[in-house]
Amino acid sequence: MTRLYPRSTLRRIILAHEPTMSLSKNVDIELYVLYQLFLHRLITEASRQAQLTHDSIIQSRHVSRALKVVLQQFKG
């Protein structure tokens, strides 16, 4: 079974941003799943924005509009 992402690289990136924090064993997996969920919602919302303007192709303006909506959902 191949890995979808290199765990060691992701852990190094996280530690580079927060060097004083200790990481639990599977925090990188959780962050990866949240990242994938964010991208899925962004694509879904951008598609919805494209349908509202009767476009068949998702353009950067659709993603920009969708980003505002999705970031509000992920604000916590």
C-alpha cells in the first residue's frame, strides 16, 4: 500500500511553524484529513458559484467567492 503523503515531511512542516509545541502521534493524519475536507468543500462551493453564473468551467473568480464562504465555515 502506498502512502498518500509523506508523514515525516508534514510533521517537519508543522514543527517548523510551531517549534515549541509537542505533537501527538497521529496529529499529522488529522491535519491531512482536515486539509482534504477543506479542499473538497472549496471545490463544491466553487462549482456552485459557477452554476449560479451559468458557467461550465470553474474560474478564479468562482474560487475567490467560494473561499470567503468556506473560510467562514472553517473559522471554528
